[in-house]
Amino acid sequence: MLPAVVLAWLGVDARLHRQGLGGRLLAQALRDCCEAGATFPFIAVILDCTGEESRAFYKHWGFNELPGHPYRLFLSAARLTAIVEQD
């Protein structure tokens, strides 16, 4: 078994959608994952989507589908590092 980070559901109240809060929440979670990777190395961040809208949101951030699981997405540790360093 390969080491991976699994993100629990992240969400923003529906009344606050489209205000950039989801992106900020995910960005902070990814920064935290990257920092944790210095102590506990992993190969990917994995998460489950609740539907098409969340799937599109995470794919916009560079997440890809795990083969055979269209609503389980992953972001490689290398891609994570690139995203965090870009910030």
C-alpha cells in the first residue's frame, strides 16, 4: 500500500457559494498537506466528490480521476508541490 493523504469533505454553505471561499479553503488544506509531507512523505492527495459540481471544482485545481472511480480524485505530490510553490 502506498502512502496517501485523504481529504475529508470540504464545503462552503450554499448561501456563500461563488465567493471564492471554497478555493481559499482548499488552498489552505493543500498547503497544510504539503507541510505535513515534510514529516510524513506521501505520493498523492485523494478525495471523494459529492457530485458533478464538486468534481469540476477539484478538476479545475488539477485533480484527476482514479481509474474506475469517476468521483474519487487524486492530486500527485509533485503537482501539489508545484501548486503550493506557485502561490
